[in-house]
Amino acid sequence: MTQPAPVPPVRSSDEAPGARRRPGKGGPGDARPGRGWAWAAGITGAGIPAGFLWWLLAPGGQNLISGNPALSSGTNTEGWLPRDLVLAGVFVFAGCLVAVLLSGRRDGGTRRLLLLSVAASAAAAVLAWQTGMLAGRLLAGPQDTSANASVAFSLRSLTVLVLWPAAVAAGFFVLRIIGLLRASVDQEQDGGA
């Protein structure tokens, strides 16, 4: 009687066909969820300094970018748009930074880690928004918001919260395309030589 052939191990779709699977080494086929969750927790935690940075830079907060004392008061409506734009800039920068760090990871090409990064960036954006508003309440003093709620340090356009996760996804996509183009050019040069 013949024995059945051994079944080869199942590889992740992200592993190379000839790659050997090493359990516990943190490769693409590693089943340990701790690395991905620690990565996501780091991104989410970055929302706290991002929110504090927003309060430091934006009009209505410490107003470090413009330094214009007229914009430092929340009653001046001309400071409301720049306040939202400062947060948008912080979010785009943070999203691009996450995308660069993600593409530089050995296991950064996995869909799971990309989706985890986008979800963590969305949570970080909400955390940054709330941190900035809390800093405005605690450090700037009470504001009379009877005329308009935007007199207090706040965000008028909630769509700004989408920019951090969108920048992660778009930045990762662009970096992935550039990497594929580089690889094809290198392959053509190696094949032509």
C-alpha cells in the first residue's frame, strides 16, 4: 500500500513562490497578530500629539503659524478656515508619513496591514480632533459660544477627518506603483545586458 504524498504548507498570497515559511520570524505568513496590532496602536496613539500640534499651530489656539493677534480670538471668523486647514495639513503629513513607513516594512505589502493602517489612521484622526479641542478648552480658557459654536477651538468641517486615512491609502498606492515601475525598469536593464 502506498502512502499519500505530504501536503505542502499553505502560503500567503503575499509570499514569493519559492519562499520558505519560518514561524515566529514576523514574515508575511506569520500568524501572530501582535505585530500588526502594535503598529495600529502606534498610529492611533499618534493622534494625541497631532491634536496638540494642531492646537499649537492653528488660529484660535496658540497661533504659532501666523502669529497674527487678530486671528487668535475665536470670535474672528477669518481664523476659522485657517484653523481647519492647519489640521488638514497635519493629517496629510501624518498620512504620508504612515504610508512611507508602511511601504518600508518587510511585511508592509500585506492587505491586512494596509487595512489596519487605514483604520488606525481614521481612529487617530478622531483622537487628534478631540485632543485639540480638549487642549483648547483646558489651556485657552472659557469662550462665550452663544453666538456660534466655532468661537471655541473646534473643527468646522468634519470632512477633514478623512484626510489622514486617505493620505495613507493614496500614499501607499503611489509608493507601490513607483516600486513596481522601478522593479520593471531594473528587470529590463538586467535582461538587456
